[in-house]
Amino acid sequence: MAEGDGQSTPAAGRVRVLTPAGDLRGAGIMVAPCYVLTCAHVVAGALRRTSPDAPAEAVRVDVGGHPEVVSGEATVVPGGWFPGPEDGVGDLAVLTTTWRPPPDVGFARLGPCGEPDRREVSVYGHPARAPDGLWSRASLAGRGGPHLGWVQLDGLDSASAWIEPGFSGAGVWDPATRRVVGMLTAALGDRRTRAAWMLPMEAVARLCPALAPAVDGGGNGTAGPAEPPGHGTATQPRAERPPPRLPTDRDQFALADALLRVPLVEEDRAAVLRRLLPAHIRHGVRDHSRPRLQVFHVVQACVDHRDGREALVAALRMLDESSEPARAALALFDEVWPQAPGGDAP
């Protein structure tokens, strides 16, 4: 695949988000020919909006370092507005546009972040002092921060460039997997601390389930994401069946609470339930001293895998499928995390 079409390159999908007048506000990730991901706060700032509702007005998008390329308009797709961590979601805006980037940009290939393990990543942002773009290097420190689903990034050294205004909405590039594994959402103002946060692509897929095949397929070379939600703004995805609807963070906590009401789960904080999961899922479960958060992490790890629902339901049934709390938990799975058409397997 040529460099201009290849999605597994650091330059793939890098765009900028501008105000309607053309002033730079942040970065974005082009994930399909018609779609861009960025932070909701970037869009709100570009439009000078304070309302939490999705804006109808258009921002503009372009590419840094290509002054010959005219910018284009982009608007929030229906169902593509998640305004910020204060209401339990992730600071995400899914935009649709008829604008096309130059051939050497293409669109990004996405992939799951997985468990933060101190591996090195890179972010390419557009601060005011370097509007065409500037690389910053960091390591994945762990989950947490202003939003439970975010991942903290720590600066690698004091000499390299660090994240500042203009980086929000930028893709976080993992050179090991050659995928964009997150979207930069915030940075601490203290330059000495050099901490920032990203929304991992697993969380993006939970907020926007139509992107789940692109995120899950990123690791095996699947080319091109399914189209995010919209009303006739692009051709339909070529997937043979629609992607499963993934549970929101609130739904995942509800599932965790239902599982905790099962006596065999509550008595050991889901230790046996966790051991019944396949190795590729259970090894990604984070530990926590509080029972509710421990079980939430079990659910979250399952949501991050295409076979996670099937695995968790099977584990629960092996442990206890006859008690009233277990039956109630299984019923809640059908309500908030329904089985995908054709089964749970990909």
C-alpha cells in the first residue's frame, strides 16, 4: 500500500480544527473519507459555545503544512456529541465533512490502547508557536485523571516538546502497533509535572459503537473503519452485520453492581469469575481494593474485546446461572449489552 493510502503511518489522518473564520483551535483525526474525531471542547471553543448541547454550526478542518489545500466545513453528526468528563462521558465529537485531505494524509488506522504499560507513544499537535505541527513524546502511565476512562501520559524528558493548547484532539500514535490508540484530551498546566491524558480508542468505540470494528480490526490489518453514525452523509459500512452496541460507562457500572449481588462473585470480589475468563481478557483486568471498582474493571476489560460479552456471560453461567441474582445479571446483559446479530464472536 502506498504511503499516501497507507493508514499505518504517523502522518495518516492528521488534520487541524479551525474556527469558522479560520483560526486554529486544535487537532483532529480523520478516520474515514468523510469523518473526523476531535475533542468536544475543541469544537465548542471554535464556535464560542457554552451550551452542552451538540452545535449545529460548522467548524473548519485543514492540514498543517499544506497551505495550498483549502479548508472545508465539518459538522457534528447526529449522536456524535459527548461533551466532557463532568457528565461521565469522554470529551469526544464525531464530525462529518465533504472536504478531502491531500493524498499524503489519507485516514488513520485505529487500534486499542490495551493496558497502559509505560510504552512510548507520540502525539503531533498544533500549538500557536508551531501551527504546522510539533511532535511530543510520552509514555502511557495508567488509567485515571479527570475521567475514569482516560489514560495518563507522562513526558519522557524535560528537553523535548510537551503538550500544550493546540494538541487537544490529536491522535496518540503507538509505534509498536503502528496504530492511533487514543485521542489527546487534556494536559496539566504545570510544565514541570508534564502530565496529560488521552481518551483511549476502546472508550471511543464504546461512545460511538459504529467505530468498534475499526478499533478492534486495527490490530489485524483490517483496512478502513465502518462509518460513524449519520443520516445519509456517506456510504454504508461494508460489514456483513452491524457492530454490537457496547455498554456505556454507566451501563458497565450497572453490570458490575448486578454481578456483585451474585453471592459467589461478591464473596471473593470476582476472583473466580476473573479466572474463568480467557487469558487474553483476564490479563488486562486492573486490580482495585474496592469491590465495586474491581468488578467494574472486570466488566471493562471484557468490553474492550470483541469476544468479551460471550466470555463474561459464559464465566457467570459456569459460576452460577441458577440463583436469582445471577439470572437478574444475565437479564441485564441482554438489556444494556445485547448480543450482536449472529452471535458474540467476531
